[in-house]
Amino acid sequence: MEHRCSRRVSLNINTLIYKHGVPVAMGRIKNGSSHGLYLETDYQDVRELQKLELEVLLGDRVKGNRRCCVAALVVRKSMTGVGLEMEMLEEHGAKPLREFIEQRQRDPHRMNRDLLANTAARAAQLAPDESSPIRRPVRHS
């Protein structure tokens, strides 16, 4: 049985995958903990114990640094992605991602609330304003 150091949380974060400093693919972090990640990708040119670099695009999920670079070691490979262990010594680059994951561990429903609030805000921007002088044409049959 596998034992993890900390609880995993669901994530949905776009990521660029670098190999030897060169971008090679895109992926999506599906879940993670403060020590490891599951990265869904169709990129298969990796092997276990290989080091990869990730550029994680946190976007509107965090204040401040919205991109971070993380060094990770491939610990598992499947047809749909790879299991990664984040480098512990590489604290500076991984710090925004670790903080984001730890925040989700403390409040697992926050992501759903954030997504609902974001969707509601976008819908409000797209909804026609009743006070606007521009009206939709009325079709008569």
C-alpha cells in the first residue's frame, strides 16, 4: 500500500513541460499535494526517475506571482500522464504552487466557490444591461 506525506487535492492547472530547459509539451495538473503532483499529458517521451521542469500557470487563482517554475522527478508513468515528486530543495520556484495546494487542503471547496464566482462575474458582463440604449431587434412573425 502506498502512503503519502500529505493529502491530495483536486486541481486543474495548465502546465508547460520542459525537458533539459526546452519546452516539449503541455499538460494539466489534475491533483497534487505539497510534495507531489499527477500531471495529465499525452507526452510519453519520459522515463521513471527522469527530471522535468514545469512552468505552472496559476493565473487568477493566486495574488502576485501567477507563474512558477517547478523541478520534479518522474516517479510513475501511465498512458494518461505522469506522477511527479516535487524537488524539496527547490523551494523558491515551487513556493507559489505549494502555497496554493496547501490553501486548497485547508479549504477544499474554495476552488468550486471561486469557479462559481468567476462564472457569475463573466455572465454578468455578458448579460444585457436594461438601461442600455442598444436593444435587440424584435422579430415579428
